[in-house]
Amino acid sequence: MDDDAAVPPDMVLAELDRILRSPSFQTTDRNRRFLRYVVEETLAGRGERIKAYSIGTSVFGRGDGFDPQQDPIVRIEAGRLRRSLQYHYLTHGTETGLRITIPKGSYMPSFELDQPSRPGTQPPDLHSRAPHVMVRSFEQQCWSADWPDLARTLTLQVISALTRFTELFVYGFGTSTALSEADREARVEIDYELTGNLTITQSAIRAEFLLQNAHEGRYIWSHSIERVIGPSLDPAELVSVCAGIAGEVASLIAQRDGIMDSQAREMAGRMPAQFAAYQKLVDFQDYWRTVDFTRFEPLRQDLERVIAEDPQFATGHACLALLYSDAARYGLDCGPDHPRPIERALALAKRAVQLAPRSGRAHHALGVAEWFSGYPEKAIETLKVACALNPNDSELNAELGFRSAARMDWDVAVPLLTASFQRNPLQSEQYRMGLFLYHFAQGNYEQALTEARSINAPSVAQTHIACAVSLIPLGRHDEAMARLEEAERISPGLLGRLREDLAFRQIHPDLISMIVDTIGPLRGRTAAIAQSGVR
């Protein structure tokens, strides 16, 4: 709310106390004093006097000669405190409806009340909607006493990597270490529990992980990772090795089509009520991977109902935005209420980012909507933000690689696409279109054909066009004509407006000319196809 004075001071102090006691508020004692100081000063009516100088001298123990311009400690710690507050509310939410934040550009806190809902209409939050994951403190075996806390560091890194997948609810490190084996189920809800063991020798680091379904008591996944290290590895390099291990584990568990998604599909017939919305995300991923248009309309209607029931469900908005972008690119009918689906896609994606500014999927949806709205450069920048928010999500990297390939930025596209399919072979094969474009542009027509054929999307006309333009330079004209006939049957008139269609898809003009010119020798036969009205 705009008027902080309207929030009762007792309510603010209660929320402050709850934050400071919460295990999910992971920060230093100094920043706890920082938060208490600025809140109490604001409640005392001295908020406008809170400056870097007063914080430095009152909280950080700097002397009277403290110069904030020369010593940036307050600015640096304020950034850390903001991130700690964001993480706390992301993982723990608010029980009172009050949130304490410190807006950028100021050290004066803001006290914001969530907008109340009508009785009985409070939407479910992340606690009730998403799978709850507990990462237990990893065990450590080490040949030397030089690295006593490395397993603790790896535990923190895995938790951090998992929290970037915003469809999961991941308990913070404080909670995972504070709860004992005996009392954890009585105090928190746990769906999955990740345990691990770290072994350090003079030549290697080996990490072993087990993921358990807490409700059934069965282990559903195990994985081991080994990294060779040198005898003179310094601490920073060792921590970096652990960060790489953490990212790999998080991507295997939480990426789309990863362990969590496979478990949700397995549980679909007995899904608890609170997982209903999450199940729609899995349904969406099945559609996105297969591009099966028979799934489109039922899923669109389901997701419209989901966000109507829960208007704060950012991921629901993002998935629905991607559906409407698909409607625009494939010419799917969304009914009279949405005659211009790309406009609906853009509005939904912007709302998703507004609701969850640190969600990679929300930025993914926005980037795709911007792309088909005719802003490819803006879209690529948005997709770069998505990848920065969650570098472990292979699908985000594949999307950025695909769009970069369409603009002939091969140095970015090829490594991203290659790595993403190595990490997640089950992701949507439509991203292989980017590798097709690369090989086609380089004149590697056999490899281009291999990539085009690997896209299992028989109802997408552009896939058949890709196969055809790979076959023509190889002299396989009859096969190419069969593909062109199928493309025209799926999308009547496509061959006559191919250049316009490719331009709408933001394909680089040079690539468009190469594709159209390749079909050129068969132009007479393709004109006959179009005139015959193949159906």
C-alpha cells in the first residue's frame, strides 16, 4: 500500500520479529541489526533521516569520519539485505499479509499489505501449490582437515540452484539444518527429500545424491558426479567445482521433463488437490514437447480457469502466454474472445513478469510473445534475462539458442543448442529447428536433413518445408515434393506466401532468401500444388 502510516506499528514489529526468527531469512547478524534499525527508525517517525551515514555509524560501527562515498559498505550490505528479504518472502511467504521491503534507491523500508481477497477466494500460494523439497545437510568424508565445511557449502549451493526453478517450494538451509529426523514431519510438509554425501580425495571430488518420495518412503532417483581436481586447488576453485555440481543436480531434478515432472506424471491419477495447478504445468510441458495440437484447446481452457481462480499464479500466466504465442505462430483458433492471440500472449506474459520478476519461465513467455509481436532484438534481450535468472534451465538456453539461430548469430546459437540437448534430450524437439538453420546455412544439407527429420511435429507445416529444402540440394526432388505437398495440405496457401510467413517468424532476411531460392527450381511444380488446392 502507498501509506505506510496506515499499517499499525504493532503489526510491523510483529512481522519484523517473525522475519528475524525465520530460518528462511538467511543473512548476517549485522544485516539483522541493519533491518531492525531502519524499521524502528521509520516507526519512530525518523524515516526521512535514514541515510548511509547514519546506518554506517549506528549499525556498522564506523566512526564520525565515515564517508559513504569512499566506503561503500552500506550500499553493498543494503543490496544483500534486499536479496535476503526477497528470498525469505519467495520461500516462506507472509502469514500476516504484511511485507517489509527496502525499495532500491532508498534505505527507508516500505510496509506493504497484500490486497485482501473476498472471503473464501484466497488463492493458493506456493506452499500449497508446488512440490515441497527438503535438502538435508550433506555428509562429508575428506582425506584432509583443510575443507571442513565444503559439504555445507555444497548444500547451500544446491538449495540456491533449486530455488531458481520457481515452480518448486524449496526449504531454506536454516530449516533443513534445524529440523531433526524425528520432528521434521510434524512441523513442515515435505514431499521430496534430497540427501547427499561428498567425498574429497587428493585427486577428485565425488558427490552422491538420493531423492526420496517422503510420502511413500521410496527412493526415486540416485546420481553420482565425480570431478578430477589437482593437488594445489585453491579454495575458490574448489567452491566453483561444487557450484558446477550443484547446478547439474538442480537441472536434473527440477528442469522441465526432469525428475519432478516425471513424478508428477506418475502421480497424475492420484494427485492431491493442492497439486492440481501444478499438474497443469506438467500438462503444458507435455504439449510443448510434442506440439500436439489436439492438446491445445483443452489445455488453453484449463489454464484460463486456473488463472481465473488464482490470479496471482505467475507460472499459470506464463504457460498460457506461451500457448497464445503458439496460436499466433501456427494459426490456431482461440475463439471470438481472442481474435488476435499474440496480444493476449503479450498481456499475459507481462503480467507473469509483474507477479514473479525473478521467474525464468515468465521471462521466457515474454520473450516469445515479443518475438512474434515483431520485436526480435527486444525478445533476445528478454530471453537473456531468463537465462541469467536460471542458467540451469536447459529449455531457456534452447529457446535463446533457437532465436539466435533465426537471426544467424551462430556463435551464440550453436553452443547453447548443443549443450541444452546434451543436458536434456527429452526437451521439445522444435528447438532443433535452430540446428537445422545452422547446417542449412553452412551447406551441410545431410546434417540439416537429420535435424529437420528429428523434429517429431508432423502437424507443423514448417517442419516439412525444412525437410524439403534440405532434400532439394541433395537431388532428392520427389521426396522434397512430397514434403511440400504435405506442408500445403496442412497450411493451404503457405507456398505462395512463404517469404511473408518466414518474415513473421523473424527469420533473418538472408536465410529467407536462401530457403525461397532453394525451392526456386521446383517453382513450377509448387505453383501447381498451390493451384490444385491440396488438402
